[in-house]
Amino acid sequence: MFKLWTTIVKDVRILLRDRVGISLMFVMPIILVVVVTSIQNSTFNLVNKNKLSVLICNTDTGQASVQLIKSINKIGMFKVTLVPNDKTEKQMGDAMHNQDAMLGVIIPSNFTVKVDAKSKSIAGKALKSFGLDGDTVKKAGDVDPLTLYYNPILQESLRLSVQGGIRSALQLVESRETLRSLYFSINEKQLPEQLENEMLNNNTAINEIPVSKDGTRATPNATQHNVPAWTIFAMFFVIMSLGGSIVREKVSGSFIRLKTLPTNYWVGIISKQITYLCVTLLQAAVIFSMGIWLFPYIGLPALNLPSDVLALFIVTLVCGWCAVSYSICVGVFADTQEQANGFGAVSIVILSSIGGLMVPSFAMQGFAKSAANFSPMHWCLQSYYSLFLEGGNLRDVVNNIILLLIITVVLQLVIFWGLKRKKLI
């Protein structure tokens, strides 16, 4: 134990002198988690809270277009702004840029006439199908399409939601006119407003309940997504310090000198694992603390820790051990510090990309989705997500922990084989 303790003290002193390594292990992940969380939080607010600004150029003078604008406004996802009705396509684009609008809509000049003609035609056909007299002589054409302008940066999924919302508003206007025509043809009087609202308005409520494993109904935010992800990235980035440390000891002849002493290099390997495992735990503590206490002061959502704190500690411990094992493995096989740093940095970026830290796993297809299963970061991230996003407990993440332990044991065996092959032990 004395040998191990002495070696740990030596590794801590070497680590404290490595200021570049400390900055890469702590400062860089802190900057990343703040910047990425801020960007994603803005995106979440745009999609979930902020309304899309839409400019409407109404070239029609009838009531149907007025009803359409009211229906679009009632959808709840648009901030409607009316512009003069003499806008050309170029002028509409300029107006969108000047007013920072994401959408623009031009209502055709014959919109009311076309909607009215179509509604009367449909009402006549309905009366005829009932065995009543209906005016089906006039054949109404299709209503001229609306022109929708959109900012190219608008995501396709959001654009489809916009189209669905506007189509529902159009359908409401056309259905209202058809009901009025049908009612007037049968009763020869106007459709009462109360009856019209009862027939058109959908009063069936939809209850939205997020499903979590612990029964809580808190909706995850950008902080819950990013803090665990970039904590994992920080853990694996200890390779920049640990891998280089292994290489320096090989190059300086420390291994050879250890063979002349009554000790074993495994003491040094275990010492480095303990030292840098504590570093990974400290990284997690620092980043999680930032999410809990600092983020609210800079306008970001606070990090909500899982209810099962023991599971969080075990997951963090296993993730840290896996990261340390990978770093030592790279250091054992690298011949120079440049090789360790270069391969280590590139491999971490690749593993984080296919593991879901940079690109969500659900967005991957084919080979990339299968490759994610071979990235230890993927299983680290799934464990954290089960705790932070789904409200899971230790039982829910035990399978991920077992897989991470298997990967770690494989890395330890590779380290042993590499040390034997290089005759370092």
C-alpha cells in the first residue's frame, strides 16, 4: 500500500505540473457545455415557446380571407403581421428580411370568390345526394393556391408543421362556407353563429403527459441533454494528459528503472487509474455543479439531478474508469507523445460522433446506427439519459453498466497484452 500511495502522490504532482492537460480536461469542457447548451436552448425556445413571425399580404377584399387570417392567428404558433396588399415576390422577400420574419403568405385576390363558389357547388352536390333540389349547374374550380415564402434555414420538420397549420386554417374556412351554404339552401336563412361554432370548433381536449420511469412529469430541457453528454466528452479527453504521461515514462526509461527495483509496473498503472479516475469524478462534479448553480444566473435552465443519486455516482464511476482505461491503452501502444495526443484527440471526436454526443443516435441510419453500439460513449450517454431524461434508477441502467464494464475489462486485457508485448512488465 505504501508503494501505491507513493506512486499516487507522484502522479498527482506530475498532473499538477501539466497545466495544458488540466486546461483541456476542465476549461475546454466547461466552455463547450456553456456554449452548446446556450445554442440548443435558443433552438428549443424557437421551436417550443417562441412564435414564428409570419407576414401576410392579403390581396383579397372578401370575408373568407379575413376568416383565414383569424384562423391562422388562433393556431398559436404564428405571430401574424399584415403588410400592404401590393407586394410582389421580391418585395415580399425584402419585407421578410427587413422584419426578420421566417414566413410570408400571399392570399390571392379571388380567394373569397373561389371559396364561395366551391362551397356552393359542394352544398348542391350534398343536397342532390339527399334527394333534394340543389344547384349543381355551376361547376366550381379549385381555389387558387396560397403562396408561402419561407426562410431557407427553417428546418424541414418545422416547415411541414407550418404547412399543416395553414392547411387546417384553410380547411376551417372552406368548411365554414360550405356549412353556411348548405344550411341556407335547406332553411333559407343564415346559419346561427352559436350552432356554427358548435359544429366547427373541436372541443375535445388533448392531455399531454411526458412519460418517465420515476413517475415525474418534468419536461427535459437543453441542460439535461448537454451537461451529461459533455461530461462524458471531458472524461474521455483525459487522454490528452494520461496518454502523454504514459509515453513520457516509456521514453524516459522509467519502465527499465522500475525493473531494477522491488516493485512492479502494475503498481504504476493502478496508481494512474486511481489518480485519473478521481480526476473524472472531479470533472463530473464541476460540470454538474455548474449546471445546478451557475446556469440559472446566465439565463439557462438549471440542471435537475436524478432522484437516484447512488445510480448517478455508479454510472459516473464506471464511465470514468472506462475513459481512463481507454487513455492508458492508447498511451501503451503510442511510441511518441505526438502519436498519443493526435490519435487520442481524433479518436475521441470520432467516438463521440458515432456515440451520439454530437449527432443524436435516433437520427443515424444504417451503418452509423450499428457502429454506435461499439462506442463506449454511446453506452455512457444512454446510462446518463436514462437517469436525467427518463427518471430511471439503478435497475434501469444496469445493462448499460454491464456493457461498459465489459468494454473496460477488454481494454484492461489489451493493456496487459501491450505491456507484455513491449516487455514492460
